[in-house]
Amino acid sequence: MMIRYFLYLIALTYLPWNVNANGRDNWNFKVYLDDKPVGYHNFTLEGEYSERKLKSEAYFDVDFYIFKAYSYRHSSDEQWNGDCLKEINSTTDDNGEKFMVKGKTIQGNFGLVMPKSQSGLPNCVMTFAYWNPNMLKQTRLLNPQNGEYVNVQIKPIGQEMVKVKGENLPASHYRMKTDKFLIDLWYSTENKWLALDSTLENGRVLHYRIE
């Protein structure tokens, strides 16, 4: 289904992010397909810069009248050393198709164990870590659903206003392209991730919004 090309890549109080005293950051996004709510994608990041842990949970259902036309479930646990991925364990149910990705850094080299062993990955790998603004400098990113190492092109678009919890906030707009999808991202003046749009192959748009 067209929607899957975006879903596998891929969540807050009076501000769009919630930084607790214990060093935990949360992003809780409500997800829309065009103007229809279809689910959520939540992210929790905790720990110091050299030892961060990320938990990602996505849940989508697309209904057609009384029938469920599409479902998606994704869970990923990632460990980071600075901007480098140390370990990943993810499971995905993409409308009945199951995926599992496992990988870790051993003796300074990152390697995938599942779905298959893959050589040639650099020592410092990043996933589609939208929560980390340093992702915007990358030219390749690891797909946490199927383990593919994807070529990306990311460029700044300009300054805009984006609505977060009913309030228009100034934001920097970036656009990411791969061979399968187009994603627009917005970040605050403090480089906090605010929102995301993904244009699907059929022209419909997925919106990540904080409400």
C-alpha cells in the first residue's frame, strides 16, 4: 500500500516537547491521513548525550467505511552514543507483513544481525532520528523497519509559522527526499522537532501534529 513507504521510517504540555527533570524528552504526535485521524506515533528519549535511549511506538488504522483497510504497528528501542547508533531492536506489523531489525556496535563497528547480516555500514550510523537535528546533515540513514541503508537528500526551505497546540510558532522548514518518499520537517528556533508531513505516492499526505 502507498502509505507503507512512509510508515516504516518512522511523537508534550504547553510546549511541543516535554523535558522532565530526569532528562527525559517526549514527543507525542497525533497522526492524520489528509484531515482524518488514523493513530499516533510517540517517542521517548532519556539519558545523557553519550548514553541515550529512544523508545518509538506507532499505531495506525485506516478505515474504509466499517472495514479496516490498513493497519500498522511499530515498536523500536534504540541506544545511542552521541549521534551514533549503538544498538537497535525493532518489530513491525505492516498490514500483516512482519519485520524485525536487530543491530549493534561490536568492537567499534556497527552491524546488522537481522533481517540479514550487512557489511559496509559506517562506524557511525543514524536512523531516521527526526528528534535529533544533526540528522539533517546526513546523506544516508538506516531504515528501522527493514534495515535498509537509504540515500537521502535534505535541504532547508525557509522560515515559516507552524501550529503547535493551537499556537503558531516560528519554525525552520526542511525537506527530505528519497527514491520512495518526500518528507517535510519543521524545527523550532531551539532546534526542537515540531511537525512532519509526508506526501505519499498517491498524492495523499500524512501529518504529524502535536495538539
